[in-house]
Amino acid sequence: MSIAVDVLNYSLVAILAAISVTWILLIKSMWITFRDSPFLDRFAPRPHNNPKVSVILPARNEEEFIERCLRSLVNQDYENYEIIAIDDRSDDRTGEIIKKIAQENPKVKYVLADPKPEKWMGKNWACVEGYKKATGELLLFTDADTTHSKNTISLSVSHLLSENLDALTVIPKMLCLDWWTKITLPVLSTFLHTRFSAIRVNDSSKKTGYFFGSFFIIKRETYSKVGTHEGVKGELVEDGALGKKVKEFGYKLKMVRGEHLVEAVWARDLVTLWHALKRLMTPLYIQSGKLASGIFVAVLFLLFMPFPLLVYSAVFEPVSESFEILFVASLISSGLVYLASFMDAVKGLGLSAKYALGTPLGSAIIVGGFASGIKNAKSSKAVTWRGRTYSMADTPQDAISL
């Protein structure tokens, strides 16, 4: 029996060693991303005209955030722009708030979206409804729970035109409104700073293309040629899918940091956090069940398993040398997970370092949310988002290059 336990322990040590090496590489990549990613307000400006910008703002059940967002948009220092605010058949006061601000400011145009057709995701439909009303040469897509500094539009236009880009997306400051998100997002966004970092997106030799739905500006002609949001109408991660298409079509896309200029809410409470996690994994499973399951197992071991293995080895450490070695290996790997979470909390999200202490629980929430996303991917109620429930069983997904 002791031989079998030793074999198991040494096998776990080998796995933890691989996990530790992976985390060292991830932390290195994250540090390089923080150090080298370009910023929205750091570029060499060149003379350009001031084309009309259509801000397309889809909103469904956003009464808590929509007014603050619109107030930040109507106070921009750029002059030649309009705001197309789309009420996506909200069940709350969202439409009333948009109408009120539209009456106060002629830049704001209220649009009531037509009923969503089958096989469309709600936000994608609302974006197309706004596009139909837009008259600008440039289209700026943003979310209703986003706020903008007064020079955000002027900086994005100047950056886009000065560098002859076709599209520009801005990394916002991710606001964490509740304790659950504050302990979970630092762990999760470690991967955002690696797989979907500005370094990879801006590298023309990489296939990675990605938009932050909270802010991307794109030439009208480019948006039309990649198929608009109609081309990604069934995608759950529509911003990732659209950014991917822009890159695949050979257009010039750039991702920049703008945490000091744009703020966006990622999740609002434990319920929306859970659904957000499911929303990340479900399209991956629809796209490729086997590979998504493999990714889930990798995430399980990378994020979560070092912690129960640390407890397991600590309890039985006096039993044999294999437990002592396993304890050291699990301590190192757990420490690296904590380090990554600490770095992202402080450097990436602007949170207090104390929230990194909740890393084991945050990791468990991520694993649980991903597992739920896989379990329910083929069900009639795979995803609930902004008061709508979607079945994804017959809806192909191609948001992320696996």
C-alpha cells in the first residue's frame, strides 16, 4: 500500500513541477505585457481630419449604469460625433433614462430595437440596430456599464488615424463591485494578459485577434466588409469573434491600455459572475468538446489543485518522504498561483493586495463556473444573460482560435 501511495505522490510531484514551470512562464508573460503594452494616450500624433464618430451603445436592463455612461459620453471634448443608444427591449427603466437624456442633448439618439430574431444573441442584434441608424465614418462600440474620460473619443480617433489603423480596442479598468469578483477576477485575468494580450494582438505574425466590447473603434468600411455583427450573430463572445475576423481579413488592428481613461464593470455580484464564467466556457465546448474538456482539466490543475494537494501533503507529511517532497512541490506551485493573483490584482486591476488572499476560493469558483458551462452547453438553457436565456445546441461558435 505504501509503495502505491509513494508512486501516486511522486506522480503528483511531477505534475506540480509542470504546473510550476507553466506559472513561471505565465507570470513572465504577464510582466512583459504590463511593461510593454502600448497606451491609448501614448503615440506620435499626425495631422488628420476629424471624421464623424457614431458611438453605438446597446443597453438591456441597465438602469443602474446607463445614465452614468451617457453622461460621460455627452461630455466628450471631440465635437463631430453622435451617440446611438439602443434600448434592447429592456424590462426596467433603461429606455426611459435614454429618452430623458436624448431630450436634453441632441447628440443622443434613442433607438428601440426591433424584436430579436431567432439565432441572434441580444447584444449582437442591438449593435446592428444601432449601426443601421449610424451616420459616422468611424463606429465606436461601447457597453452601457462603461464610463469614459472626456478625451477618450478624441484620443482614439487621433491614435487610429495617426497610425493608419482599421480598428483600435482599449483595455479598460475592470471594476469589481463585489467581494466575489474581487477574489476571482485576478486569477482569471492572468490568462487574459497572456493568451489575449496586447503583445499578441498587435503582432501581425500571430493569429490572435480580440476586441474589448467595452471599447473598440473601427472604420465603417472595415466593419461592413467583415460582415458587421450579423457575421457573428450567434456568438456568445461576440467581441472576441469580431476582433478575430478583423485580424483574419488582414486589417490592421491594435490593442492599447486605457485603464486610466475607460472603466467597465465585469461582473456585478456572484450570480452575474457565475453566468459570465459559463459564458466563457460554453462557446469553447460548442466549438470543440474534446479540446474544451482538455482546457478545463488544465485550468483545474493550474488554478485549483495545488491548494488541496498542499493540505493533503501537510496532513500526511510525517508518514513518508514522498509526502515531504509533495508538500514542498505543492507549496511552490500554490505560491506561484498566489504571486500571479497578487500581481494582477495590484498591477492589472488596481485592487488591494488583500483580495489575493482569496485566491483558492476564487480558483474554485472559476473551475465550478467552467464545469457548469460545459455541463449545460447543450441544454435548452445554456446561458442566461441580461434577462434572456439562450440555447446554444445548434449555434456554432468560433470566437477564439483554439
